[in-house]
Amino acid sequence: MPLELDSLRKSVFALSSVLAKSDDAEFMRGLDEIAQNAIKSGVIQHFEFTYELCWKFMRRWLETNISPTVADGVTRRELFRQAAEQRLINDVEQWMRHHDARNQTAHTYDSKIAAGVYAAAHDFARDAERLLRALEFRND
């Protein structure tokens, strides 16, 4: 039974779109500091939401295609390891870094932490797009 991937597609697209806008130096220079921070906060929120969807879709794919109980009670590292074994993702450690960045989103009131999560969202967006393509390719 194929997974319904529309929510993940929309989320990955939204993250990529807001990242592209935040990377547009000319656009960002035209904004005051409050608006720039709002755009960056939007990147962080999209990162947070997209990350949550990504790991949940990994789990759903494994449960649908391997075994309904394959992901019961496993750690995030083990989930990523299983996803890598099934060629849904390439790098378990990179996904653990995404996980660590996601855990930091609770502390984005600290400008240094927020800047780190914002930077991490760029790498994550590429990995989220790769995961989406892998899920689309193997969604049978």
C-alpha cells in the first residue's frame, strides 16, 4: 500500500522556498531587522515541522514495507539506521545532527542557538529532498 506523501512534499517545498527567500541577499537587505528575524524564524519553524514529518515517514515506510512492528520502541538512531539499511537515507550521523538541531529549537530564544539551527536547516533541506525522492521512488 503506497504512502500518501503530499504532506511531506508540501513541507519540503515550503522549507526550500523560505530558505531560498532567506538566502536572497538583496531581498533580505530590503527588510528591517525585525522582518529579517521573522523570515529566519520561519525557516526554523519549517525545519522543525519538516524534520518531524521526515522521521515519521521513515517509520511509516518501514512499518508498511518491512514489518508493522519494526520501529516499535526504537531510538531515533536505530530508526535512522534501519532507514539507511533500506536506502531511504545515506548518512545516519547526518540525520542525528538534524535530530540534535531539532532538539535545539526549544532554545531558539538564544540568538546563537537560533543562528545554528538556521544554518543547519540548509543541510537538512537537501537531505529532506533526498528522502522524499527515495520515498517516491520506493512507494509501491
